[in-house]
Amino acid sequence: MSIKDQKLFRILAVALLAISVMMPVAQADDDGRDEKYGEKYSGKYGGENRGKPLQPAQTSARFRQECSSCHIPYAPGLLPAKSWRKMMAGLDNHFGSDASLDAEDSRKITAFLVKNASNRWSAPTAPLRITDSNWFKRKHDDHEINPAIWKNPKVKSPANCGACHPQAERGDFNERNIRIPK
Amino acid sequence: MFHLFRASGLVLVAVVGLAAQPAFAETPGEIQASIQQEAAGTPGSREFSAARGEAFFRTKHANDWSCASCHTDNPAAPGKHARTGKAIDPLAPSANAERFTSPKKVAKWFRRNCNDVLDRVCTPQEKGDVLAYLLAVKK
């Protein structure tokens, strides 16, 4: 191999290495179903992944008081910071209801939500509904959950996390703790 | 000199004591009185009526919901959020001593719920009638 060839070989090797690093890491959990949920952005679930559960020391009494009157206090790590900013800016029409807060509560709760938002969300998306995120859809599709379960009146709606995740209020959705109501 | 010193100390203790009270805690009666004051300033205001309040509470107005949609026809019983199904504690003070003791909460929920039920804010007359009704509900 001439010196010129060796140089070319080295360049090719570096280029190959670079390509392999840049290629998206395959994330298929088991059967490649993840492709359906987008691969455009790096990280699991096309970049729409929830964060780690909130530690008890990180909870906010103000958040719990104000955000659990009508629904469970959804854990901030379930959505990215951008979603929470959007949500808090539109509380006067919050999924069809007026959930407006005074300026001080709004500012402090927004800060809490943004600080504890998902740290594993790399996509530029910012859904308002937790159920619109790729991680949620993937984890609750027909392969994971028998569609009949959703029709159980004790479950009522996918927004009713606590029906099957008794630790939901703490942001704990660990599969070991799931209890599907009969 | 000593007396003056002691007196100012007492004033200080009194002021600190006041500040340590829970923020704005009031009784439903006091809250009703402040709605009364608000109503007195509006033309055509009448004495608050529990009967009118009850009719208002159970009637649908601009939207699909009435107050009773979530708080039920019996405000002394627990309610349920019409959309999310989340449990709502009883609204009548006879059944839930916490109700109508915080002006901030009262203002917040009248603002939100009137907007949802009527698509507008409630008049002081409407709020006063509803509170008269809720105060009349026995457990």
C-alpha cells in the first residue's frame, strides 16, 4: 500500500467512524414498534420522553394546592418546559375550563414546573396533553394495554393516571407498581 | 420612660401577633357582608334570597354546565368534577367548615366557575343569592 493509499484508507476509516456515531441509535424495545412514534429526534420515543420522577423534596405545596382541585397534580416531568410555559400562559381556557390563577401563583408555579420539567425531551415539540406525547402513546398502545381496560368506568379516561398508577401523584409510574382495576 | 418602653413593646407584640394570623381567614358571614357591600353599589340590587340562589345554582346558563353539574343538587354532599371525575368536597359550610373562609379562594372560584357556567363574571347579586342558599343548606 502506497503512502497515498494509506492516507486515503485513514480518511475512509475516520469517515466511517463518524457516520456510525452520527447514525441514530436503534431504540426498539422489542419489535420495532417505536418507528411508528417518530425517529426524527435523538433519544427514546423520537425525543419525546418523560423525565425521572420528582423527589419528595422537590414538590411544591403551592403547585399541589392549585393544580389538584380538578385533576391529580400531574408530575412536571411528564412534559417539557416549553409545554408548561404554554399551559400556564393559557389557564383562562384550560382544556375548556377557566383555571386562571393570580399573577403571583402563576409565576411561582410556572417556575416550579419549568424547573422540574422532563430532562429527557430533546424534540422541539411541546404538546399540551400528556397523552399526545410519544412516550405515552407507545407505553399505552394496544400491544401494552388491552383496549377493554380503557372502557372500565374505574379507569374512565387516560387522564386518570391514578386508576392504574397508585403512585402517580408522586410522579412514580414504575411498571412494578401498576395495579389495573378489575 | 419605663412605661413608654413597655407600651411600645406591647404594641410590637400585638402587631407581630396579628401578622402571624392565617392570611385573611374570615367567616362565611364576613364574606357575605363584603358581597353585600359590593351589591349595594350596583343599581337594582335586592336583599339576597336563598330561593333565587338555589334556582340559579341548578339552572344551566350560557353553557352545558350548571353549578350543580359538579357540586350536585345537594351542596352538602360531595361532588364530582363533570369532566375529570375528581372528587369535590361539599360546598355548603354546614358540611364543610373550610368553605367561604378565604376571600382569595372565593374570588378565584367565582371567577373561574362563573366563566365556565355563564361565560361571564357573576354579579354581586348572583353571588350573594348563591351564598345565601349555601348558608341555608343544612347538613
